[in-house]
Amino acid sequence: MQLLKVRVHTSRGISGHYKNHFESRHQDRLSSIKAMDQEPIGVQGSKRIVVIGGGIIGSSIAYYLSERGAKVTVLERECLAAAASGRAGGFLALDWNESTPLRHMSHLSYRLHQELSLKFGPEHIGYRPVHTYQVSGVETSAVKSPLKLRHRAERGPEGALPPWVDGDMRFVEVIGSTSSTAQVHPRLLTEALMGCAVSRGSSMLIGTACGLLQSADKRIMGVLVEDQDPVHADAVVIAMGPWTSQVSSWIPGLQVGNNIGQKYHSVVLRPQQLVSEHCLFTSFKYASGRIVQPELYPRPDGSVYVCGEPQSLPVPSSPQEVRLDPSLSQNLRSAAASMSSVLAAADVEAEQSCYLPLSPVSDGLPMVGQVEEIPGLYVASGHSCWGILHGPATGLMMSELLLDGEVKCLPAECSAALCPSRTL
């Protein structure tokens, strides 16, 4: 599985120190984005839309709504990509959901990622196609067995393990090629999407949502914000990731989230030499007999992202309360070092942890759509390890649903399978 702060705002929009920081950091990118934008189509300026959550899902929704001319307010209590969207690996797969209702969504979103890389520039969001292998290895061995190589897709020189993987590897299988797997830097993409939405007139509000405003007939009228004025809205989209379950305390009986999450640790290594674009899904056995399954993603900036050590734990009340377990981080470093002498000598650039947003439904599918029982309330959450992959498709789906009243980019059976009301 992939993995998968500023409080200065007093009024709507990005303002003060956060606005200056955001614009100075992204000024070049925002300028190029503005130059590329065409006149918006289907302008819906009269509809007030609030998206709660500034991760990849919330930013994608704001981006695709703003592409249609809508001006969105994104409400985020910490900062952009404060949780999993800032700590995830960003692995993308075209066809790894072929036997599930997510098949069409994966195909669409993979294509949208390609389009976004052309719009923003692949170097600005860390996008590139990659080779992907499944490998197994051991920490130590008295007798090394011959390497077994089995291709699932293509044969050729790319089928051999890259030189930087020089540990005791027992098995390798090609499970993705540069035509079917890719990667993106989740935080950079989230920032680019939100930056583009802001350049088109949307805004970001730093504050903690604590309830919903409703009319007598339950219609959504806005969002209550701690220590601030309410934000009035005709439609509210819940894109709070692992914290979506908090909405249940606002509306008793509404189950749109899971308060038990899957916690992952990750480390970012900085090797002294270039590491090729080969992503590894591994099964690694320590000398003690313990087996772990870390994932290794070399990035275009020269770093290597390593993640794993999943734990099923209650989700803390906020991203600020997510704690790192140093022993699990060390396990990941040890596994990477055993598989690669290049990574053994690498500097540690970051050690971090995050929670995947799990679905509350037994089918494990995300919730994307309108809560039928509450007019004006929408949910986009529960994407699990595929949140980065499915972020753009989710944004496009929600923009169509909010502005056109129906999802047009995917088959009806796909959007129906993700309907939030199936949880009620």
C-alpha cells in the first residue's frame, strides 16, 4: 500500500502571511498557469461551494470547479497537504484495478495525471513514467540462490534489476512498465492544483470546521468554523480524508467515514548517486525471520521514498497528533539498506507517518457523490492507498456533479458504485 502549518487567517480567502508565503513560493508557477488558462466554460459564479479539506482530493475538486468558472472556498485547518497528501509516495497505476468498479476511474485519472503534467510541467510536480517490479529478498544468507526472473508484461533489458539493487534478491517480476505505471510528487501536485484554483478566483481559508448550517428542511446553508464567522454555502463537499468520520458528530446518524485508520511510516533518503526510475514492491525477510513489505520509489529529484510498516489504529483527532514511531522508521531504513548499498549510504532527508483514509463500507470503495438525504451535502473520501491516483478523476466527477447535476466523465454504474448513500 502507498502511503499513502499555518494559522493566520481571519477572513475568507488566502490572506496575510499565508498569502504572501503561498504566492512567493509559487509565483513563477502561478504566472505560467495564468498564461495557459483559457476562458472558463459553464461559469457558475452564483453557486457558493465550500470544500472542507486541503489535500489532494479537496485541491483537485477546487481545480476542476475553477476550470468551469466556479469560485470555491477550500477550508483547511492546518495547511495544504498537511496529512497523507504531503507524505504519500505518489505511485500511479493504469490497470491495477481492472477487476473492480474502480477500473474506469483509474483509467480516467491516469490520463488526467498525464494532462496535468503537461499543464504544470512534469518537473514542477515530480511526474514521470516508471518501471515497476515485485521483488523478494533476504537480509542474510549462507547460500544465494540464482535470481529468478519472470516477466508479466514485456521482455528486454529493462527486465533486469537495476545496478543499485545489489542485495540478496531471490525473485523479481515485472508488474508495470513506463506505459502503465508512473509517479507524481503528491505535495507538489496538491500545491499546483490549489495554486491554479486560487489564480482563477477561488480562495483558501485556514480554520477548523466544527459543524454544518442547515435549514429547517435539512438543506445545507454553510459551515461553522471554530472562532470564526460561519462560511455560507449552497453546497459543501466533505474531503477530510481520515477525519471524514468527524462529520458524524455534526449530523447524528450520518456515517461517512471510518475512525479506524491504516497508519503507514515512510522515510525519504538522499543517495549520493543517481537512482534509476524503478519502483519496487518488495517482500523482505530479516535474519530474525520477520517479513516486511516496504515499497521503494526513486523520485525525479534524486531522492528515494520508502514506505511500509502498516498499523490499524484509531485516527487521532487532528494531523498535528500523528506521531512517528522511530523503531518502525528504522526498520524501513534497515530494509532499504539491505536491498541496496547505495541506499545504505544515503542521508535521511525525512522520517514521517500518516493515515490512509479508509472507507466505512465493507466493499472498500471510496465515497464520491451527494448525500441524498441532505440536500447540498457531498462527500469525497475513503480512497485508501489510491487517493493520489484517483484525485484528479474525483475532482472532475465532483465538478460535473455540482455544476451539471450528473457525472458525465465515467459510466453511470461506476459513479453509482461510489454513492455515499450506500453507507446509510
